[in-house]
Amino acid sequence: MDKMTKEQVLQTKCDTGQISILQLTDMHLFASENGKLLGVRTADSFKAVIETIVNQHMPYDCIFVTGDLSQDYSAESYQRFASLVKLLNAPVFFVPGNHDDGPLMYSIMGNLGINTSRYLRIGTWQFIFLNSEVYAVPHGWVDRSEIDFMLTYALNNPDLNTAVCVHHLPHLVGSRWLDTQTMHNQDEFISALHLIPKLRLVLSGHVHQEYDKTVDNIRYIASPSTSIQFEPFSHDFALDMRGPGWRYLTLEPNGDISTKVFRLPSGRFVPDLGVGGY
């Protein structure tokens, strides 16, 4: 078993067995700290999110980062990510997004202090981290090897509550332009999800907005970006003026989930609304 699939086991900090997760997603960092995405300096917005989380003093057992850490596929962008996220002082797990270089991430992240394991157990929960990246294109695809990996690990511990982390949300969000960039084999992927006895959660990024829907007793959640936001239900490409965001999740030993999204104040990081595409 290689280091990317080596099992990790953590202990929850709560005596009741409750697990607290901090989700960060879609930083879109550049090699340069001055790099901008649609008018927003993404290193600045990510740093502001990190500083606000530190000042919240909310407990979390670990941090899940659901893709698009980079915008330019550069090693320097991942180094920038690692130098900022270490301020949160908790284990960090990630999945690649469509703007990432997955092989590069897995080769360097361990040396940067970021966990490269793709399977995690905490208490009554197991977490599986999947790659839906199709290099240099917006849409996602979960290869059969990834699905087999998910099922092998999930079914080895069928009595555990299961959460799957993957960048591309396997559902449409009601935006015509954004729904062309969804997971293109979502039917195959969802069929495989239904084989997992106690699958509770699929946690994603990519859509740069809040999404929380339960389908067939599976909770599908996506979260705002730490950079720019997409306007929900937009027919054509459109940006949302709400501030960069992040999410906390609380997972109970019995499988229940509660969650809350936080944002920086609107107006602090304003995107360029004159841009007509992404």
C-alpha cells in the first residue's frame, strides 16, 4: 500500500465522540502572491479567511480541502497554500480539483506538511478522498479505479458511517453554464455510492456556492470558495457579490450531521463584474 492510500486514524477531541470538520475549498492560488482571479487577489482572500477562522476559536479535529487549491498548476501555489493553512494547526486532507495538478500535489504535499492519505478513520466515521480531476478541463470524471478504491475501503468497514470527499459535485445546481462543468459520469458514481451501507455524506467544492441537499438518505454538500463566488441559478456566467466563505461540519457518532457556513463581509474582496467568463 503506497503512502497515498495508507490508512490514517485520528482521535476526536470531544468526549462524546462528536467530530468537527473545517471545510475549505477553491482557493485558486497562483505562483505569485499578487495573482488575481477575476479581480480578486486569491492569496489575500485565503489569508483573510485563515485569520478569521483563527480568531473564531472554534474547535475542529481536521481540515478537508475539496480541490482547486491552485489556479496555475504551479508548485509555488501549493507551497503558498501549505504556508497559510499551517496557521490552523490541524491535520489537513485534500482532493484535487480541475485547476490542480494531481500528480504534483501528491508528490510534494507530504513534504509541505499536508497529509496525502486518502482514507481516514475517526471514531464511528470513515472518510474517503477521491480524484475527479480531468486535467485542464472544467468538468469532472471519477475513473473506475477511483470507484473501486472507494468501494474497497468503504466495504471493509461497513458498520462505520461513511463520508466521501470529491471536488466535483455529482448533482446539478440549476445554473445552465455551471451544470455543463459537473461530474460527467455522475450516474455511474451515484450508483456506486448506493452500494455503501452507511454512506451519510458526499462533500464537494467546485460550484463556488452553498449547496445542501439530501437524496436517498445521502447528504450532498458543497461550499463557498475562499476566493470568488458564482451566482446561484444563473443562466449565463455570473459572479455573486457575497464574500469568501468556509464551512464547519459536526458529525455525530450515530451518523447525524449539522453544518454552518461562514463568510467574510461583502465588499472586502470584490470581483470584476465586467468579466464575461471563467
